[in-house]
Amino acid sequence: MRAYPQPCVGNTLHCLWAKKTGPANIQTSYRFQNFLIDRDLRVLVVQAEMLKITAEGISFTLPEHCEAIRLGKVRRYACQEISVELIQNGMVFPGVLQDFSTMWFRVLLTAEPPQTFQWINSDSPVYVIFTHKSEVIYSGECTIIRQTQEKRERTFVLEYTRSQIQRSKPDRFKNAGYVLTPQPSIVFNHPLTGKMTSMELEELSSSWFAAVEYHDNSTLFPGLVIPELNLEITPDFSVKCKTQVISEAIYESDEKKTVNWRTVVLDMDVREQVKLSSLLERVADRKSYVCGKVDLDTLLSFFFSAGSVYPDKYVSMQPHKERFKETYEKLYIESPAIARHFIHQDKGIIQGHVSMLRFYENTWMIHHHAAVGSNTAGIAVLKQIGRYINDYRCLYSSHMDFLICYFRPDNRFPKRAFGGFTRALDDLKGCSMDPFAYLNFHFKSHVSPQDVN
């Protein structure tokens, strides 16, 4: 029977039953042998002298010594409010998760008539689903190790069968991971225990990261979903995301065995994407900036020098110059969720630029690709935006199912880069290049949009 120890002074210990209402006739129904204290990987077996036992609790006289027994290779953790479904051959058995480790877990299942536990073939694999407040935390194939023999409620111990899972296409995780100094960490409330957990990060990328912990105290396993995790770069700078553990790698050294968990990002708010991408781009290239604040006069001067704003265009813009500057201020200073810009800059001088705008519900438009001097900066910003697209296009929050861009047919670089890609792909369902026309529509200063409509 489970009990909670009360504050103890001297050699007398009083415990209260975990269940507020104790069993009837407890004095005659039970015989005391010893009590156990869970100490992570060990259990303390205490051969105490019972003083009294009631429906509320039990009291002991403590001995001077007790016996410590090692339980296993890895620590077990008690769980809170985790529902379980065990599925085999179309039969579903509900239950609760009692405890888990990084290697196996224990569940208490219920057989609802006409179900019986004889329907479960313990020699065949089963499929198990963990949920917390209707959110799936884990699902996967498992093997039954042992079970008790009760008829209505039965305890099962099961083992995970997969050391890694396949999430999305492998090419999404080929991007380089970076080792940062100082070393970041991850902080999250564990989805199974509810306790705050912290680990060191060994590698960090835009779409995955690798965290490390000691094997005997490990708390993760492949397939586990972490609904809310903070990548903590410093106490004042962190990135929030939803992640899933996809693989493990165990390392042994003279000190202690450790386990490296490869974890993939499932979703991340667009503003969090900018924070992480900006950090990693600066690590990869100190001249690369993602959505950094830009002086508008410097930016417009760059567009003139790069030829993005040519005389005919400026003539049409000039009467509305202030409104254009207001729009650019919203895009480049306020950095809204619908806009991204990538800049290659050296000692305060902008050398390359490209932007993205969420043009339709699930479509982003690439525009204003420009560079001055050699093509190095122009190619650098294309690589920046390419990495961003590849890393975040699979996330729901990105709303990035399609990409579009536009350029003048007489502009040789985009015609060769974007047009060359279209021709090389040779698949109109994947990418097409279509001619469009535009015209300048001149509004009179006294005409309102309602009048135009």
C-alpha cells in the first residue's frame, strides 16, 4: 500500500495512506512486513517495528540501518494523468500509464465486458498510444514483457521496439548542426511527469537539435512528443517550439554512459522561426542578417545602386514617396509575421538583399533580389532564403505550400537562376514560368478607394 511519510524527528515515523479512505478492517486484513522507499535507481528496504495501524495511516519505530537494492539500469519515473490505449488486431484496451523509463513502461489496463485479457496475444506486438488532455504524446509498436493475472484490471510491462522513427523526408535533416558557445540548453515540462526538465544542447540547427543526458537518469525515448519546449540560448533569449524525439545514440566513457537524443521540430511560430534563423545565419556567416532592423534611407540608396529602383519606376513612385516609406517601415522595422528579408552586409554596407511576402493564404512571394559589386552577395542571400524555405516549409505555422517570384525578362541573372531551374526541372506541375504584364494606374489625390470601386 502506498503512503506518504510525515516530517520525522527521532526514530518514530508516521505515514498517511495515499488513498484518503483506507481499507476496511485494515488491522485484521493486512500484516506488516517492511516498507520501501524509492530512491531513483535504488530502493531502500526498511525492516521497521510497527507501532500502530489505522484507517488513516501507520506508525513505525525506525531501525539504525536499512538495505539498499539497485532496481535496474535506468531510472523509472512516476506519471500523472496519462491515458493509454493498447491496440491489437482491432481490439482496444483503455488504461493509464503508471511509470516509465527510457527502455520500458508499465500500464494498468481495463477489460470492458465482453472483453477479456485472453484476447491479447502476449507473443505478438501491440500498438500503444499515450494521450494527455486529448493530445497524443506517444504512439508506437511495443512488445509485452510481462503481465499480472487479474481479470478486470491488469498491469502490463511493455518495451519500446523502435530506436528511431522516420519523420518527414530525410533531406530536411541534412542541414548542418552548429556547436554554440556558450552551450545552449533545452527547458520543458516533461509531458509524462509534468516536472520541469533541463538538458544541454550539443548541436543546434533550424529544424533539429541534439540534447544529451546521463543514460541511467534519461527521461526521453524515440517517438515522444514534447508539446512546448524552450531552446534557451541565454536566460533572456529563448525560442519556443513543439518537438518530437526521433532517435538515440548511446556513448560510453570512463566517467559515465550518456545518451544523445536527436529531436526534430514539429512546429514553431513564425516569429520564433525568425529568432532562430537569425542566430544560426550569423553563426554560419557573420555578414548574414535575417529580418534585422534596417535604416530606410540606406536601404533605398542600395536599391538605387543595385538597379532595383530604375528611373521609370522612381518617376511612378515619387508622388507617393512618403507612403512607400511608411510601408517599408512596417516591413523592415516592425517586421510583421507576413514578411521576411535577408541581407548580406559588411561593416554597415548592404551588399545583397532578398525578401519574401506572404502573398496568399499558403503562398509566399520572393521579390527584390538585388546585389551590388560582384555576384557573391547576391548568391549569399539566395542561399539564405533557400535554407530558410527548406527548414521551415514543412511547418504548419509557416503556411508555405507554394512559392512565387517575378522578374523582368531582360534581367539576365534571375532569368538564368529561376528560369534555369524551371527548365532543368522540366515539370510544369512542380514549377512553371509564365509571362505577365503590368501597368501603372495613376490615382488622383482626391479620389478615394471607395470612389474607384
